[in-house]
Amino acid sequence: MTESPALERLRQDARDELAALIELRCRLGEDPWMFLPDLPSVDEQVVATLREERLQSDAWGPARSRAYHPAARPGEAAKFEFELLRGIAMEHPELSGAVWALLDRVPAPW
């Protein structure tokens, strides 16, 4: 199965972003051995970008507001994040591994 051109472009953009971040942090005198393990993978960066784009869309805005409202029930934010990231995995199956890695960092909604 070949990769879609859109996904290839997203991955290249993520590589460029990560390279720029690494260069900046090195120029600021940080030790790469200390910060490189904490950086996201290329696919995780792509998922983060897609997540941010969805959060800016009109479709996800109201749900995000409800999930993160101070009066929201416990676990609502985690459920929201799960659904958001699950949608990315459904749309881009090639990114499923990165989505699950990010979901491991979100507290379970149940």
C-alpha cells in the first residue's frame, strides 16, 4: 500500500519542524542527549499537527469547550481526546501506532 501524497507532505513538514527545533535547542546550548529522547517521533508530530487543525475547526470547537469546561464531569476531557485521536487514526491508518502512543499519555476516560 502506497502512502498518500498528503501524508507524505505532512511527514516532510514534521521532519522539517523537528529538525528546526533540534537546531534551535542545540544553538541555545542544550545537550542533545538530554532532550532528544523527549521529542516526538515524526508520526507523533504529524498527529499533533492534525489534532491542532481539528481543534481549530468549527466541528470540534463546541465539543472541546464542553469537555474542558470547569463544570464538565470527570473524564470528559479524556473522552474528548480519545474521540479526536481515534478519528485521526480512522482517517489515516498509517498513523495508528503514533495515535496509540499518544493515547497512552492521555488519562483513561473510564
